[in-house]
Amino acid sequence: MKKLLTHGLILAITCFILSPVASAQKTKEVEGFGGVIAKKYEDSKEWWAPEIRPPEGAPNVIIFLLDDVGFAHVGSFGGLIETPSIDKLADNGLRFNNFHTTALCSPSRASLMAGRFPHSIGLGSHALTAMGFPGYNAIMPESAKSVANYLQEHGYVNYALGKWDHTPLYEVSQVGPFDRWPSGEGFQHAYTFMAADVHQFVPVMWNDHTPEPYRKSVHLDQDLADRAIEWITGHKSIKPDVPFMMLWASGSMHSPHHAPDSHIDKYKGKFDMGWDKAREMILERQKKSGMVLVNTKLTERIDQIPAWDSLTAKEKSLYARQMEVFAAQMEWVDLQIGRIVKELERIGELDNTLIFVTSDNGASGEGGLAGTFNETYVLNGPQTPLEANFRNQEDWGRENTYPHYHAGWAMAGNTPFRYFKQSEHRGGQHDALVVHWPDGVKAKGEIRNQYHHISDIAPTIMEAVGINVPEEYHGVKQQPMDGVSMVYTFDDAKAPDKKKRQYYEMFGNRAIWVDGWKAVSLHAKRMPWDVNVVLPFEQDEWELYHVAEDFSESTNLAKKYPKKLQELVEIFDEEAWKYNLGLIFVNTRFRANAGQARLRTSER
């Protein structure tokens, strides 16, 4: 009996000692798992990671980003072209008449998506003219991810369609890398052309990372609208409660100017008045609608562009045809925007969709002083022979041409401003902006004149959605956004500007805006059709404008207020050093050729 008790005591002590070990072995810990894993199911607990959900009521977002559309090309901004779809959005939303871009496509598009100034993210120039310095290398840093990346982290599904031209050229292939493609910038699906421009009838497109086989198109803008409608309706039929963001970036109105014959015929004879009269008509419409100050003066026609009345009848016929084709394409892309908006309305999503319509820069004078049936002429330096344009006049805008209009028409499209795309005068960087969001904007058909920049769109989206820039994104500390949200203007037309200063630089053209004053310099007085002009910056002249009162930059006050000019130039120098503008080399052809050379070497 004593022996039996001894064995029992030993067994009890052993069980007591081993029980913590047995208990510890009952469950298994797996990092990130919120349930219980035990040896037996009845002792375990299932767990599923919670679905990532956007904030309650977060809107869909669509950015309709046009190309080379001047301030005065849209009908509701005084333009002579019919744009009923954009105008309807403006009538039921807001028009911003003090909105600015970088004056070129790649930098504007990168800045739009990142919400940062272009030189702080490597896009101080076009991706094709990159240099090996942080402000110009076309390599967007991981510390500046896009608004699409941030929305994706909060459950959005994002789509990119059309132009995407801020990926380094040597990264555009089936083998990537894809970090700076749409897929690396937060877009789950993309149907894009990875270039500055595209043939609208024979487009070279990418389905995500796969090049599309050769094909012909009725017109690429129609294809982009078809794809947008397909994606939106498919998305909302599967996950109606999940919002989306869409970048719809048409190649219109960058050359080549292509349009269906039916639309071209509609505009026959509509521009026989010429660019000088067109500017006068547009300014009158702008004043009448309140789009510009009533005291706004029309800037002088630049010397290189001839007066319309000085042209021969044959020249007038050619140049009128060029503008007819441009107008036809502009109306065509407006029609495609309207198709997408109507589909949103049909499925009940229009009211809770935040829509932006804008351009990446002002109207382009890159067609030169005769226009061109093939823009490759001007891109390589020489002007297109007039006789060659005459031979192609009848087919202008059709598949066998790659045309661009005369710079005189770009001047009209930028009314009332001076100069063109690439310039940091307002003709190059002052653009129309329409914002439409019935659930978030009470005002309808009103104008907002607060000073804003394309880098302000991303923070506007972030505030509208209700999220902040994360301190880190996938382990990388994020730069704060440089842009200023525009939401404060939505229901307060008289709200004071939140932006206090804004710098600009493009191909050596420089400007700084500070509290209603602007200093600006046209480097070497170079026009966009002069691709090889290089002069020391010391020879540049700075101009001064009080744009709060002189909307069109018509009166240079540099001699009257030299101290004010010096103050602004010093501020520009501060901003230049802060945002990586310190090294500017302007020979654009040399820079483009250097970029091509990097394709053929291992030097990246």
C-alpha cells in the first residue's frame, strides 16, 4: 500500500511539473494571425483578416487629363470650339480660372499623381530629356508614391487609360522594371501608350505590361472611352460599394491632330477669320462670362507670327484647314468624355464621383511657323517646307498625316496670354480646370479664382476621400506633399489663397509667383520651334507682372518696381536650391539624344 501511494505521488508531481509544457504546446502562434491554432479543431478559433475598406462615403475619382489644350480652347472658358460635355460639367460644378501646370507633359503628369513639385521627384523636364541629377533624372523616388498608391492601400481599385509618358525610356519594355509604370504607381489595370504622342488611327498600346498587336482604330479616344465604360460598369456590378480612381489621359490635343472626316467637315469655314480675329472674339467671350477680369488686355502678337491679313489666300486656306482639324478632334474627345459621364449617370454613380477636367500645359506652338503635316520635321529642327504642307492639305488630319497646326492658332488657344507650351509665361502654364462632384460641391456653375497648381490635385483627392499621406509606404519614409488641397474653395468663392508662392522652370524658362506678383524669364527668348538655341543664363531678362490686377501679363513692371523684381528673383533662387533646380542644361536635342544613347548601353 505504501508503495502504491509513493507511485501515485510521483505521478501527480510529474503531471504538475509537465502541465505548463503541455499547455504551451496546445496552441501555435503565427505572425499576423488573430485566431487560435491548437491540436484539436474544437480548441482552435478561425480568423480572417478584415477587408480593407475606404472611409465611409468615399467618392469615386476620375481625372480627365487632356494634352496641349490651351486656356481658351474649352467653350466654357471662352473658346470657339464646341465642347458640350465639358461645359455641362462646368455648369453643374466649378471652373477654376487661376490654375497652373508645369508647361510640359511629363512633369505635369508626374506632379499631378505625386502631389509634389516636379523637380523634387526627378521630373524637372520631359522623361526623354532626362539628366543624371536628382531634379531631372526622370526617376520618381520611392519616397514620393502617388495618390493612387495611397488610395489602393485604403481599398480603392485604380485604372489608368491613355498617355503615360513619365517612365524613363530605358524602362519601357516587356521586361521592365515596372516600378515607374502605372502598376508601380498604384493602378491595378492600365491600357496606355508609353510615349509623348500617339497615332490616333494606328495606336501603339500596352495592355498592362504586354504590347498590343498591330491594329487600326476608328479613333483611339473612342477606344479609351469604350474601355473606361467597360471597366467602370464591370467594377460596379461586382463590387458596387468599392470606389475606384481612374486616370483618363487622352492623347488629344497633342499632335498628331486626327479626327473623323464627319467632324472635320462640320468646321469647314469656321476659322476663316484667322487667329487675330479669333483672339479678339475669345477675349470678348471671356469677359462676358466673368472668366477674366474686365480690364484684361489682349497681349501683343509675338513678332514671329504674321498678321492674318498679311497672308496669301492660299496660306489662309491651309492654316484654316489646320485649325478645322484641331477643332474637330477637340469636339471628338469631348464627345468621348460625355459618353463616360452619361454611363456614370446611368448606373447611379455620377453624384458621388469627383471629376477633374484639365490639361497638362498650354497650347503648343511646336508646329512652328507653317504648321506641319509631319511633326517629326520640327522636332528635328527645321521648319516644314510650305509646299510640302500644301501637298498634304486635303488629307490633313487623316491616317497618312501626322499633323500639327501653325503656332498662330496656339496663340489664339492661349488667349489672352502670351507664348506657348514650354514657356513659363501664362500661355505655357495657365490652364482651364473644371471640378464636378454633386455630393461634395454645393455650388453650380461658379468660378473660383484662388491660385492653384497641378500638384494640388492629389492633396485635394486625399482630403475629399478622408485619408492622409502615410509616414511610411512599404517601409519607405514618404515626403510630405508640396501641393495644397483645393477643397477649401469648393463652398467658399471668397476664401483667401492658401498657396503663397509657386516656382516654375522648364527648359531654362523660369518664373516665381508670390502673393499676386510674378517674375518670369523666357530663356534666350527661345520659341518652341527653335530646338537648338543655347545662351548663357546671365543674358536672360526678368519681367515683372502684378497678375492679381493684370490677368494676362500684358504690362511689364520690371523698370517701375526694380526692388520688387529683385525680391522675387531672390525667392526664386531659394526655391530653386530647395527643390533641386540648381543644374539646368537647356540643349533639348542633346538631352534627348543622350537619353536614346542610354538605351544602348549598360549605363543607367
